[in-house]
Amino acid sequence: MKLAELARRRPLACYFALAYLVSGIALAVVGLPKLHGASGRPMMSLVMFPVMVVSIGLIGIALTAVTDGRDGLRRLRSQFRRRVAPRWLALLLLPPAGIVAVLYLLARTVSAQFTPQFFVFGIAAGAVAGFCEEIGWTGFAYPRMRARLGWLPSALLLGALWGIWHLPVVDSLGAASPHGVYWPGFFAAFVAVLVAMRVLIAWAYVRTGSLRMAQLLHASSTGFLVILGAPHVTPAQEALWYGIYAAVLWAVVAIVVSIQRAHAFAAQADPAAEYVAATR
């Protein structure tokens, strides 16, 4: 069977196979995290992370072209260009507000080491990750998963796959790198953050139909984790504040799921509302 035919018949399988191939190559280069006696930040992961990020975008574009041709690329471009109501941009404030609230609370009640920083490099990191990755995760994978599973189950599954995909580079993504014996706890908290954020990205995408909105929300999440992350925490403290931040995001997810269910119920009860929702 030719690769193009395989991609058309099994687009999601091909997408995740390629995505995890990239992640596997990165893991081979970086190596498994050292849980004992680790010293020094794993610098190769800082090199591989942008490679992984850009690769996901290229995979999304390539598979869109193979499976849907020019029509698919035009749809992808139209989703990127679609305008959203200004009120949706307020959602971009959620990551910085949540991070600042958690860190300042911990700085006041536990230790001044939780005081956030302002690291301007995070702006570039967030912009690159958000723009490139969402071409693959939201532009290609999520609509196909949603068609099979529904908006929420597909968002949860995609979020878990997205989080695990970061495994080769997670140890370098926090300020307390390397995390040593606390790496499993930090990784679990990191994945919890990403799954919650994926639900929020999916919700925004479903309601607006805008790929750009998904990219901006991803950029806000990644960027402010870098910009504001407390630079003086220990590995144990970093795992703690990521876990609390994840809990904050999951509380927001619970509210969002309730809103979406109410919106879906209203759309079923009112054909006009369903039409408006479908044309947003």
C-alpha cells in the first residue's frame, strides 16, 4: 500500500505515528530523565524541543495536503483567518492570571521562593509553540477525533497524547531542571495542566471555528509558563505549584463543560440557535 493511500485511509493513525516518531527520535537524542544523581540542565532537550514543535506543524500541513488536497489546505487557511469576537480574547488571560494567583499565594503562605519572574524569552517560546503545534493538533487531528468521539472525549484523549508526547523534553521545561527524584510528580502535574488546557483550546475552537484562537491560547499557556515561572523553586516546589495550577485549570474546565452542555441543550431546543452555533 502506498504511503499516500495509507494516510488517506488512516489519517489519525498516520498523524500520531509520525508525531510519536518525532518524539521517539528526540528521546533517543536526549535520553531518559535521570531520577538520581542528576546534575545540570539537559541542554539537548532545549535543542530538540523546537524541532519537535516545528515538526508537528509540518506533519499537519503535509497530511492535510495528502488526505484533502488543495481544498483541505484552503479550509485550514480559512480557519486561521477566521475572526473571533473580542470577548473570546479574554480567555487568553486565564493562563497568566492562574499562574500569578497560584505563585503569589504560595509565596505569601509557604515560601518566597515561589515569587514569579518576568522572563521575556517566553514570548518567543509561546509564539512558536502555539503557531506551529496547533496546525497539527487542532488543524488536523482534533476535527477528525471529534467526528468520531465528540468534542469532550476527543479533547481529553488528545490532551493526554499531547502531554505524553512531551516526555523527552519535560525535564528541561521547568525552572528547577533537572527534577531528579521529583520528575515523575512534575511530569504528572505537567500532563494534568496540558490535558486541562487542551479541553479549553478545544472548547474555544468548537465555539469559534478559529484555528488562530487555538494557536493564541496555546501560545498564552506555553509562553506564560516560561515568562512567569518561579526561577528559585526546588524540584519538589515546582511539582507542587504545577499541581495546584492544574487544579485551578480543571476547576475552569468544569465550568466550561457545564457552559457547553447548556449551549448544546439550547441549540437542540431552538433550531435558530443551532444555526447560529454552526455558522460561527
